[in-house]
Amino acid sequence: MNYRLWILLLWGLPGWALAGSCNLLILGDSLSSGYGLAAREGWADLLDVRLNRAAPQWRVVNASISGDTTQNGLQRLGPALQRHHPQGVLIALGGNDALRGTPPTEIRQNLAALVRQARASGAWVLLLEAPVLPNYGPGYAGAVAKLYGEVAHAERAVHVPCFVCGVGVRAALMQADGIHPNAQAQAAMLDAVWPYLKPKLRCTAK
């Protein structure tokens, strides 16, 4: 084992304290927390594996919690930033807001606040567009889907188009509830995010 890493582990210091390492924080809901999947099957876990090969200075800190809304994210982001000091933040929230019929203006305000808070910490941000079920009609769904690109543009974040929508139309890639992708879908979800993430992986440790 690397001597410096051994010392860090012995002292109980966090992983970001290792010189030359950078944290990638994922703030999401059940689509990113691995809901209904076995351990290490989720797309965030697969991302960590890919980073170990392609960009070994980076490590994933998955702070996603099933059921979280953008409002929950606002409550949790500050402590997560202080604890993990990420250089990059992936925000993947809003799906649960849409399930509850939260007004698009409120979702927009919360997402913008999340991006601003992450950028104020010195991190760059990827804003992952959430899937919107047609429960409240096409007008509502279109308004929610549209705001992700608008928020990303206004707040200087990278907009990642709906990273779940490609698998959501295939029943074989969905769990029995018809909402959550299954294990076979996770690699495709990662592949949908990767082209937007890869150019940002320049580790300049804080």
C-alpha cells in the first residue's frame, strides 16, 4: 500500500486529503442512490469503477437519497460540500418534485440555488435533467424538462439531457414499478452522462 495513503487511513483523515485527489459529489434521488439494486450495481458505482481506470485521481462521493426533492437537496448540499470539498458536483434532482406536481417555477428556483451554492464552493457543476412522467399532462412535463437547460445556461453549469429517458422507454430495462431502471440499464445511464463529464475531469486538488 502507498505509504501516504496508509498514514491517512491510520489517522482517519478523509480521502480528499490525499495529495492530488479530487472528489466528485453526486446529489441525487433514487435514480442515483441505487434503489432496488444490489450493492455496487448503480450507475454511480459504475462511474467510480470507470474513474479508477480513466481518471484515477477522482473518486465518487454518492450523496443521493431515495425520495429526495430539490428542497431536500438544498438542506443537504451545504454540509456535503463542507465535508467532502468536491471539485465537481453532479446535481440529479427534480424527478420527485415533478411526481408531486411541484410548480416548475419552484423547481427552477431550487435548482438554480443548488447550482449557485455548489459553484460558490469552487466546484464546477453538471445539472442532470430528471425524467418527468406524464401524470400532469404534456404542458407541465414540457415546462419542467425545459427549465434544466435554462437553469444550466443562466448559472453556467453543464446541462446533461435526460440520462434516464433512453432506458425508460424499454420495459426490459425497468424494474417492476415502471419508474426505476434495473441493473441492466445502469451502464447506459452512465454512458449518457459520461460525454458531458469526461471533459471536466482535470484534477486540481483544493
